[in-house]
Amino acid sequence: MKKRALIITYYWPPAGGPGVQRWLNFVKYLGEFDIEPVVYIPENPHYPLVDTTFISVVPEGIELIKHPIKEPYRLAALFSKKKTQQISSGIITKKKPSLLEKVLLYIRGNYFIPDARIGWVQPSVRFLQDYLKVHPVDVVITTGPPHSLHLIGLKLKEIVKIPWVADFRDPWTTIHYHNSLRLTVASERKHKKLEAQVLQNADRVVVTSPTTKKEFEIITDAPIAVITNGYGDTANDIVPNFDKRFSIAHIGSLLSERNPKVLWKVLSEIASENDTFKKDLQLKFAGAVSEDVLASIDSFQLRENLEVIGYVSHSEAIQLQHNAQLLLLVEMNKPETRAIIPGKLFEYLVARRPIIAFGPQGSDMAGIISETKSGHFFGYHNEEALASQILEYYALFKADALYLGPSEINQYSRRELTKKLAAVLHELS
């Protein structure tokens, strides 16, 4: 007999971006492992990104329940739509914020704790309490961010005594932009208190990286499972049409602090010494690119080698990954980003194109790249090693031999990861 699992999530199709993909794919495969998912979402959400192609991934017959949400970002958007979208996505720019940005960040950080969806907690608890009386489930799952959804799980556990799993797609108080929210001492204390309450009361905690697990183990004795993000089965059906030029592609947002100047410097120096390399080189960026990154590329005389595609659908992004000669993965050079394993890393793996990755020392993504033999990870100052690797890849490109066969990647398929999650849920319920 299947177990019924109530999944409480904010992001659901037609939401775009990485936040929707984790649980959309879990829901797709849970039925294969005797888990019947019931998905609870807001009726009128304010999604910063929309991708209608995800709608086709939703399995037929899934029970979907909705309840209205009051979105403060709708009001803020009247003042500055662009800045509101950035803040609601967790995109905090490096440059000195304007007065409006300071005000929005202060309000976001101190009046909406833990986040702007806090107003959905009490209405959802009342609604779900009534729903569960008529439609009982075996386990409740909350996924954040937004971490306010974990407070729904916390209150439901108190009231209806159903086992509860808290899934953290990203950390809470150690996420890279937390310190940019202009928090007062009292607000920071409240964040920490709520984080501890969630971690200490959840029956199981699920995280996406070993570093986050270590951080949470200091706070709670609850069992913690590491279940990373992964790649979907559809990626295996993509037929690559390899770029004719020596392309280095990045999929996703390149923020001001995700700016590998060492790479631009190395590429510029090689191009200045090799006219053929300069003609072959192509930088392809799909997604938002900050002005700081563009200025850096300009300063190294690489603008004519750059193609900024802008935001594309997920299916288009997958095709771009398979077509590229090299794939670029960049994380901020901060200790608090060691736990971040971008979801696109797993899609990069199945594209079977060499990865050039940048991030902080001790990054969890470095371990995956090494384990799967899928490319090379560099610090932000490994200039000599980076130049040597670029030249090696370029020589293979010129010999039409730039192919990669990464190993041990099946464990990161969405189906295998769902199997791991289902084991946690069956053990609990």
C-alpha cells in the first residue's frame, strides 16, 4: 500500500529557475517507490522567473491543492520591479546599494522573518489542518527556501502529530546573502531561534550538501540525509550539435561576485599570443549577467568573443550545455558558499562536456567534479594551472578530440535520488 506524502512547496510550474526543479522531479518519480504525493502550493504566487515548459513535466493525476497567498513583493514592485525581482530571488548586488535598495532590504530582513512568505504560514496551517481531517497523510514534507514554509510543518506537527521532514535546498542563516539583509541584532537572533526550532523538531532533515549537514549537526540531533539535486532523464535524449568555435558556456545568473577575473585574464593573455585561439574563442552566457562581469570582460578585451543570450527555457538551456565545448561553473569566493552545489552541475555532468569550475577552498562541488572525473576545479588565484588546462582543452578541440566520459554519475539521476528520498520517507512513516 502506498504512503501518502503532503509536500508543501512555494515553487511549482510555471515557476522557472532552479527552485522548482527539485520537487517537481521528486514528484515525478515518487509513485515508482510506493509514495503518493499530494502537493500544496500558493494559489497566486509572485514568481521572479516563469518557464512554462516545466508544466509538461508535472505527472498526470497528481493531487494539487492551493490556497491564496498575500505577496508583499507585489506592492514593492510598484516602486521598482527589477530590484524587487532581484531581492525575491536572493540576488543582492555587490555595488553600493541605492537608498531604495537599502529600504527594501531592511524591510525584507527585519519585518518579514524568515522571509516575505511568512504571511502564508497561519492561513496555510488552518487550511491544511481542516484538509488533513478529511484527507489524512502519512508524512508532511516542507521544502525551503522560502524557509517560512518550514514553520507550516512545525505548527502542523504540533497540532496533528504527523511525522515531518524538513528539506533544505539551501542553508538558512549561513546562506551567502543572509548578512546582506541589514538585520538588527534582534532580527538575527529571531532567525537563529526559528532555524533551531525547525531543525530540532523535524523528524528528519534533508540537505543538498555535506557541508550543510555538518553545520546543522551542531544545532540538532535529528537524523540528516544528504540528497543532492540531480539531472533528469530527458537530458539523455539530447542530440548535441557541437559549437564550431571553442565555446565556453555558462548557464544561469552571473552575479557581480561570481566573476572569475582570473579566467578572463588567462583567456586574454592566450588570445594576445595566439591569433587562431582569439578567433576560435567564444564565451556564451545564457541568463542574467551583471554589469560588473561585463565590465571585467571589456577590460580584458574579450567583448568581441562574448555572446549574451539572456534567459532561455530549461529545455533550451539543456541543449546549449550539450552543444558547448566547455562548461563554466562559478560560485562566489566566500566560505559560506562551500555548501552550495548548483543544480546545473548535475546537468553539466550528463552533457558530458568538460567543466571548468571556480569556487572557495573546500567547496562541496569540487568533490563531485573530482569523483566523477568531469572537469577541473580552480580557486580564484590558480592562474598557472588554469592556463595550462585551457591550452590542453584547446589542443583537444583543434584535434576534434574534446570528449568527456564522466564516471559514477548515475547516482545523481533524479530517479536514483528519488529512490533515496523514498527510503527516508518509508523509514519514517
